[in-house]
Amino acid sequence: MYSRVIGTGSHLPERILSNYDLEKMVETSHDWIVSRTGIVERHIAAENEATSDLALQASRRAIESAGIDVDEIDLIIVATTTPDMLFPSTASILQSKLGIRNNCPAFDVQAVCTGFIYALATADCYLRSGKYRHALVVGAETLSRVIDWTDRATCVLFGDGAGAVVLRASETPGILSSHLHADGSHSHILAVPGRICDGKIQGSPFVTMNGHAVFKIAVNVLEKVATEALLANHMSPSDLDWLVPHQANIRIIEATSRKLGLGMDRVVVTVDRHGNTSAASIPLALDCAAKAGRFREGETLLMEGVGGGITWGALLLKW
Ligand code: ACO
């Protein structure tokens, strides 16, 4: 048994924050941001927009494109680093907003920018086992809420958004394999260290990052996990039709495509318009490419991501 993507959807908040807008907020320039990251603009959620609201719009579109009824969903997994609240899970809130009344399990996965790969791999295990037939897997973030907008080293990088897929259990592939990793010894290089204690926040509630360290590790582990996924399926990079990478930084994406020997015309890039939307970045990129008709049935896609934890992972699938 396999699981197949049968529908995709995404949603971006209306408000766009351009590099020129950022020039008015911190000491930076459009040219610096583009040359170091490839980012031109990002979307920012409105004050009254929660992560579950972005997830709701993306999910509705994914369910519609899958052509199923909401009550046919029998598993919901939301990957997010910026949940609506400490609890209940954003997945539970999403289930209610979607009007699903079949009491299907709903839970969040927290693996920062690798969250969507972790969530998809988890759903794939459930569907392969025959336990469930349709899973809704979402990556949704309101990263703007944990950004220090006076810190130019981090505020230029991130954006808000959501992407979703519907997976169906299937006799034909489908997801071929998933490869998940973590190395908690690097947890300090990218974090929101704050915690709630006795009604107060202890520690910083904003993203703190050692950009150089993250960059070096990201390029290294992405190459390794791509090779691992290909080897596990007796494939070589020439068997790949598409790379759908986490959209952190164009330089990281280009380094991975160079190492795989895959032309950039075969790499889905949305970082210029979305910025880094953490767990939402891969499903957002997937939906943009799918809706643009770039993927053909039977083509081989490699999705891969790296993020805080440090976590990283890859997933190989047939479209
Ligand atoms: N505008 C202008 N100048 C800036 C800015 C800015 N927004 N931010 C930093 N600078 C300055 C620095 O202060 C430094 O000045 P100095 O030389 O006078 O000290 C100079 O630019 C160079 O800074 P570096 O940190 O060396 O710049 P670098 O080329 O490494 O780019 C960046 C920084 C973009 C953060 C890079 O390290 C990177 O992409 N790292 C990966 C981080 C990442 O992608 N994080 C996302 C989360 S993790 C993930 O999703 C994988």
C-alpha cells in the first residue's frame, strides 16, 4: 500500500511586505536582501489572522482540488512552529473550522522548517498501514509573530502562509520513501528560546539565529539526505524530475541543485515571493508548481527540508 497526493492548496495573507518596506524599518537594502537570500517580498498575517485561519483556507482549496467531502478526511496533521495557542493543537482548531464532525484524530507536528516533511512522512505511515484512507496534511505559520522587527539579521528572512495536501491510500505509488533526521546538539543555533512560566514569558520570544552555522549545516545535510533518499530507491539524480526544497534562501537551494546536478529549471523556487515560511514553505511551493501545471503524472519529485532542532528530512514521491 502507498499514499498519493490527490489534492493541493495554499493561502497567503493579503498584506505584502517588500524589501523596500523593510528599508524603512531597519538598516538594510533591497539589493543586500536579494543578493544574500533571493527574497523580494513576503506576506504578513493580519492581527486577527491566526495560523489556523491560514491553514483553513489552504485546506479548503486542497480538499476541493482532491474532489472529496470534508467528512472523508480521517486524519489531520498540522506542521507548525507558530500554533494558535499552547493548546489545543492547531490541528484540532482546524478540524472544527473545517466543520469536520467525524471525530478523526488531529494533532500538530513540531519540527520547525522540516515540519511538513515530518508530517507527510507520519501521515504516509498511517495510510500505508491501512488504518486511514484520507489524510489532510498542512504546513502553516505566522512566523511574523515571533520576529523581532528591529533585528535586521532575522526580520528580512521570514514570512507567513499555509500550504496543504490531501493524501489518499493507494495501490500505486505515491510516496516512495521518507527519511527523517534530527541532531538536538545544534538546538541553540536557531531557536525561539522563550517559555511561559507563572504567567510571564521567560527568555526571548523572538527568533534567534546563528546564520553562518545554519547555512553550513543546511547545505551539508540537504545533500546527504537527498543522496540517502535516492540510494534507498536505487535512483540517481538523473532520475529526478523535480526538486521541491524548503524555501529558506536561494543560495542554499542553488547549492543543493548544483550538488545534485539538477538544472534550476527543474527546481521549484518561491522564496523570492514568499520568504521563508518555515513549515509552510514546501507545501506552498508544491501547490504553486502544481497549479501552474508544472508536474506531469508519474514524474519523480524530491522534497527536502532543514530547520531548527536541527531537523532535516527528505521525501521521494511519484506525482
Ligand atoms: N541588511 C544589511 N546588512 C545586513 C543584514 C541586513 N538585513 N543582516 C546582516 N547584515 C550585515 C551584517 O551585520 C554583516 O555586517 P559586518 O560585515 O559589518 O559585520 C554583513 O551584513 C554580513 O553578514 P553575514 O551574516 O556574514 O551575511 P551572510 O552572507 O552570511 O548572510 C544570512 C546572512 C542571509 C542570514 C545567511 O547567513 C543565511 O542565509 N543563513 C541561513 C539562515 C537561514 O536560512 N535561516 C532560516 C531559518 S533556517 C532554515 O530555514 C534552514
